[in-house]
Amino acid sequence: MSSTDDAQLRRFFRKRLMPAAEKLRARNVSFFSLGPDSESDTWYEGPPSEPKFTSLNVDECEAALRDLWQGQELPELAELAGELMKLAMHLEIQEEESSDVSSFVYVMY
């Protein structure tokens, strides 16, 4: 990751993600327990009865994230979906093709 990428991530974290977290905290939104629950017998939570597997292409990810977070009543996160996808696309590792055999490939004779 370049220093430009690092600065961009820090800027997103500071200017967008932290304010969203503060709004969520103000609404008392909690994603997981921060300590033991004395009234609960266990912390175990079983899997969903029918796991949802979805195949998405890149163009559908932003809408899927936005819909997921809107459905979970997390508008603070839903409004970040577009920017998150732009960051992900920008930070995607592009491998250059070459005719050389990768040093990570074990050659067998």
C-alpha cells in the first residue's frame, strides 16, 4: 500500500467512519456484547437455519451493502456503501501478467 493509499484510508476513517460510529453509539447500537451477560446461560449463538449464499459481481456490491445495512436499520453505514466500494476498487491489488514463471510456483520435472 502506498502512502497515498494510507492517507486516503486515514481520511475516510477520520472524516466518515468515526462520525458514523458516533451516530451509532448515540443510538445505543451494539454489534456484539462487550462483556459477559449475567442473565444468559451461554454466549453461543447457533447458525441461521438457512445460510444465504449470494454470488455478486462488483457492480452489485454497493447496492447489496446498502440494502443489507438499510434492512438492519443502520443508515449510518448504508450511506458509506458507495465510498467503501470506491476505496475497495482503488485499493484492489492488480497483478501484472508476465511470461516469467512466478517464484512462488514449484516447478516439477
